[in-house]
Amino acid sequence: MRLPRLFAVLPVLFSFVTAQSNSTGVIGPLPNGKYEIASEGIRANFIPYGASISNLFFNDTRGIERDIVLGFDNASWYSTSKLHPYLGAVPGRYANRIKNSSFDIDGVTYHVLPNENNNNDTLHGGPDGWTWRNWTVVSHTTDTITFSLDDPDGMEGFPGRVITYVTYTLTPYQWHIKMIATSLTKKTPIMLSSHTYWNLDGFQNPQTPLALNYSLYMPYSGQTVAIDSIEIPNGTILPAQQYSPNDFWSAPKQLGANITSPEILGNCGFNCSGYDNCFITNRAQDGPNDWREKGPVVTLSSPWSGIQIDVFTDQDALQVYSCNNQNGTQTIKETQGLRDGSRPRTVQKYGCVVLEVEDWIDGINQPEWGREKKQIFGPADDPYVLEAVYKFSVNTKSSKS
């Protein structure tokens, strides 16, 4: 067992730990079971279930604090909800979908537990994937929290024991994510992400509860992974032609600009109009670069609240989901929404957007893509690492009505 390799990464993990004051000053869980961290201009709550973010508070252009992520009011509700929409969680050990719930490593075929599309594929690690687990709180200070998970050999059918650390840190106006996963005994697929649902208005825009008027810009994403009717990659990489529904690279565009276009029907699977698509991040054409300085891979902003997110990451793809499957059954939190009875306190179709930084989806079943070193890890390999920084700002030109 290569434990020294695991111990070698621990100093890197805990290099995030600093000391500032959060709004509550509480180290440890709050009465609602959540853990709070904070920094200048930003605060957030996290829970051990799925190593999930449950609240993120940021002031809009009016100076009003908005809670801009989906979640539940109490940490105990996550494990009892039958909806399980992966709210703010870390999907693993392999994010997104695995075709036929199987893959090959060194000539051996492995079968993992299916959980979607009449058991024709595996989504986000299976029926007991990492979003369903209670992680261990390793460290909690006023501005950072680290969770760990020990995933045993054979769990959900995946080979090998994997130990993972996820560290969330807040600095002034920024949210930092670092995920490190080490395979201790066998080669195994590892691909993680953050499955955070965003509504940059906190569902308090009196004109609309939807996210369709948000501006989305992905300057490096001129290609997408083609999918079939059940959203499984078919091995083809498609161009996002300029002015097509998937063109968010040539200029910023409203998320819903093409939502009624006949061309978008089927874009996210059978009879689906919207987005649940993997966009390839092409930065290599510009030569060697530092992902922290290169520029955001995606910018999302609301014209009503003025809140803008610029996402920087070391990952080579981004899954965009426009909440096509939300249907009014998921409730919003007490910190969100209107109180005048004008509309239901639930999430409607297109009421949010998910931006999943990750690698090319189902790359373990597409050897021609050459993603093996990015997605297959064994005891002799360096750990899997994901890093991302979410930089928050306010666009003062937004509407204040």
C-alpha cells in the first residue's frame, strides 16, 4: 500500500488553512448541522453529506446579501430527500455518465452499478456514489474546511481503495476548491467535480425566477462532446458553430437565447431543449499557460442582481446544465425567494444553472481521446488533482429595478 504517497500530498492540502473571522465565529457545526466559513465580501456553509456546499452569500449591486446556490435549510434533510439532485455535492468516484456501466483497464472489464436510464448507465458514481456519503470533517477554521472520504475496494464495483480530500477555502470575494484523490491499491477511474446549482438572484428577481436571462461566456469552448438520446457520449467531438445554440465562445450570450429554437431540440437528450452538455476547454492553442492567470474558462452573470462569477480551473472540460429536469418539486431555502405569494417557493424548469469543471466525460470508454492519464490512476501514479477558483464581482451596469 503506497501510504507515503498519500502523506506526501497532505502538506499541500493544508497549505490553505489560515485564520480570519467568519460571521458566526463558530468552529464546528451550527445548530442546523452546517459548517460556516467566511472572508471579506463572501461567506458560505458546507455539510459533510456529499462534501456539499449548501449556501453561498454575496452582496448584489444593491448591497443586499443573496444566497445564490441551491440546497436545503438543514443538513439532515439531504440524506432523507428522495429527490437527491446532487445539490452542491462532489460526484465520484467518477462524475457524469459511464456508458453501459462498464469500462476496461489493462484488458480487464469492470462492471459498476447502474442507476439511470433503466439501468443502462451509471451517473455520478452509482446508487451509492460519493454524493450519498457522509464525509469526515478533517479540519475547520474560520475560512477553510477540509472533508475526507475513504472509498473501499469494490464499492459500487470500482476497483481499488481511494482516499480523497476536498478543501474549500474563502479569500476576499473568492471561493477556492482543491480535490486530491489517491488510489492506494489498484488502477481505477477517478474524475470529480463540484455539482453546484446557481441562481445568481437568490430567486428574488420579481420579474422571473429563471436563469435564462443570465449571460454565459466560454471563450475556449468551441467544441462539445456529442451525446445520444440518453446523454451518453458517442465518441464524436462536434464543433460549436458560430451563432448555433452551443456557441458561447464567440461572444457572451444569454443562456436562454436559443431555448425556443427548433435547432436546440434534442441538444440535451431525447426531446430535450436546453443544455446538459460537455464543452471542451481548448487553451493549448495559446501555448504553455498558468490556468490561474490565463483567464476564466466560463463567466456567468445576472443582469438583475449584477452578480458575476468568473471560473478559473485546471480542468479541460465544463459540463453546462440548464436545470431542464427541475419541475417545481425542489424547494428553495428560507434565505431565498419572495414572500409575497406571487409564485411557488420551488425551483422551476430552467430556474438554475450548473457549471461542472471536470475532464472529458466518459473518457474511460473513449480510448481514442487519449484521456487515460487524466482519468485512470493507480498506486504508482501521482494523485488525481482538481483545482478551481470562483471569483465573484458585481456589475454596476445591471438593472436595479
